[in-house]
Amino acid sequence: MGDGDLVVVDVRPDKLRAVSRIPGSMSQKEFEDKRAGDASFFQGKTVVTSCTIGFKAGLFALSLVENSKDLVVKNHVGSMMDWCHEGGDLVDGKGEATKNVHGMSEDLVKYFPHAKGYNIVTD
């Protein structure tokens, strides 16, 4: 993701993104800076918001829809948790492949797919 017609915006804090993220995704700050500097970059693309489970990404998507009528916006329901259930690739903060994923809290760890080789961390 992140190539071609999709722009994935990961709204999780940098601490979580440093553990892993969807390849090609950008942070919310990177998105906002890019949009401020070159709004035309997003023309003809679909902005897909993502977080740990989709809630915060959904709020950001709603804000974009309400305030940026020129964008096509979708929320990745399930976000990182869904990505992992589908066996998606992850990269760490240096862009290296990883199987580590931040589960955000002990309560959410049990919902991540442990049988797919991911290492779910919370610190």
C-alpha cells in the first residue's frame, strides 16, 4: 500500500509506528505537511486512514471528509489488526521488514493473529 492510487495515512503515535507500519504508509504529520506543501499530490488518489483497530483513523477520516471536499477518503476498518489477520507485510521505523507489531494495550493483544508469526508488543 502507499503506491499508485492509494495513500495510506497511519495516525498512530510515532512510538507505535517505530515498531512497525504498513509499507509505504505516511504519518498524519507527513500527510498534513505534504498536503500543505503540494495539495495536488493527492488528486486522483484515495486516502486510506489507518491506526491500530480503526477508531482513531475513523475520526481522522471523518475530519478529512468534512473539511477536505476535494479528497477521496476511506477508513481502514480494523486497521493494523486487520492487516495482520490478512498476513500483510510490515516494516519498522528504518524501513526494514519486521514481524513486530504494537498491540497498543494488553487488552487488544489477544485479538491479533498470533499464529501468523507476528510478535505483538505493548511497550
